[in-house]
Amino acid sequence: MMTYMAQLSSDTTLTLASGRHMPIMGLGTSQLADSGAAEAAIAAALNLGYRLIDTAKYYGNERSVGAAVREFVASSKTPREEIFVTTKLWHDDFDDPRAAFDASLARLGLEYVDLYLIHWPRPAMPKALWRSLERLYEEGLARSIGVSNFGIAEIDEFLSYANVPPMVNQIKFNPRDHDFALAEHCARNAIVVEAYSPLGRRSLLGESVVERVAKAHGKSAAQVLIRWGLQYRVVPIPKSSSPERLAENLQVFDFALSAEEMAALDALG
Ligand code: NAP
């Protein structure tokens, strides 16, 4: 897969097929259930400069995400439009996506979401499912729409009848778990890949090749893993609840991995 070596900065965005701008990296929030601590972590991220927050009905934290975003917008006078909030439709709700979306929006306390994703595919998904997301897009309630954990066959099925094609596919993407053929298929169809578990849920931090590359750049293992994703032009969304690690994970725009280092990391796959 082609790497992307253009100058990147924390305010770099990718343009989605909707014409909307998606920040080049963001914050994951799974395992941060609704609580004061979750709200504090998300507030800390926003104050540090994170502008993309990834939540889902399934994570049980839309209330905390919404409260932190609303408080940040009110106190910092940052326009709501500068924060990119994603939430997701769980497959138990495939029969009534509209009700599930309305409930998510109510928990978030927002007027719209920036991205609404189908969290996981299921066999034999009815066309009406994607039509519901298309309607949310047309009504402006979901500024962009997409999918998650979709493979090539599922993407092609949706593309065969979509009026509004999916704009994002959120998939596991890190040096150990990466499907370059899927990522290239997404790119060919103007679908941005968003990379979940970019740190392999910490399991990649102690890999010797990651440590070697990190040492060569005076960076941490986490920073190398996030940078690897950025150079593949995917949108990494590392999760952290610690202000120190949140700050660390943003310091990925002052170094670049060489083609050899990228290949050495790829070989973990
Ligand atoms: P991850 O981001 O790869 O790893 C998160 C873990 O790494 C946490 O335990 C975190 O602990 C730790 N960590 C973060 N920064 C660190 C650092 N600099 N140094 C050391 N440890 C660090 O895994 P993930 O949470 O699975 O994936 C990220 C996000 O992707 C999720 O939160 C979620 O939003 C999304 N996701 C989506 C799906 C899907 O099906 N669409 C599936 C999985 C995940 P601390 O919090 O203690 O820092």
C-alpha cells in the first residue's frame, strides 16, 4: 500500500465524499463508560487539541461525550463545527435505525453528529438499513455516513445500490492487524479508512521492532504506532484516559518514518 508522506500537522484534515473535513486523528472512547472520569478524559483531550471524538451507543458513554463537547464549545467559544463527533448504530437496532439514531442524539445532547456508522455488518442486511442512514444524511442530522468492520464484499454490496455511498470504513488497522487490500479498495471508492486499536490495545507497545524504531526517533512506542497509521493515510483513534498519554499521543507530527521503518513495522502482520 502506498504511504503518504506529505507534511502533516494536528490540524490536517481529510475531505470526505460529503465535502466535510475529518481530522487526521482523533480520540477513541471504548471502555470509558459514562462517568465523571470519562467526561474529564474527553474534556482533557479537547483542551489538548483533539478535534475528533469516536463514541458508539455500545460504549455506553454518549452522555459523557456530549456533555464534554457541549461544555468545551460553550467555555472555549470553539465553534461546534470544529469538533467531529462520531457515533454508531449497534446491530440490535437494525430494525429501527431512526429510533436508535434519535436516542443517540438525545444522549449526546447535540443537534447533529458528524459521522454515523453501522458498527458491525450482519449477513443479509436489508437495503432499508442503508436507506435510513441516507435519510439522516439528507436531513443533515448525520453530516457524513459510513460503516465499520466491513470487508470488501460488504462494501461492494452497499455500493451496488447506494444513492449515497459510505464515506468511511472504521476497521482495525495497526502494524500487526492490517488488511491492505481492503484499505486500497476503500481508497479506490473514496472511502476513508479510520483505524481502530492503533496501539493493538497496548499489545504492540513492547514489540522489539516498535521499540527499536521509537528509540531511533527519540519517540515512544505509541507515537511510532500512531505515526505508522498516519503515513498510510488512515485516521488513527487511539484511546486514552490519562492526560499525559493523551498529550503524548498527539506528539506525532514532528517526525517521519522511513520506507524501511514502515516495512519493518508492516512485517509484524
Ligand atoms: P488502542 O487505542 O489501540 O489502545 C488503547 C489502550 O492503550 C488503552 O488501554 C490505553 O490505556 C492504552 N494507551 C493509550 N495511549 C497510550 C500510550 N501513549 N502509552 C501506553 N499506553 C497507552 O485500542 P482501542 O481502544 O481498542 O481502539 C481505539 C478506539 O477505536 C476505541 O476506543 C474505539 O473508539 C474504537 N474502536 C472501534 C471498534 C469498532 O468495532 N468500530 C472496535 C474497537 C475500538 P489508558 O487509557 O490507560 O491510557
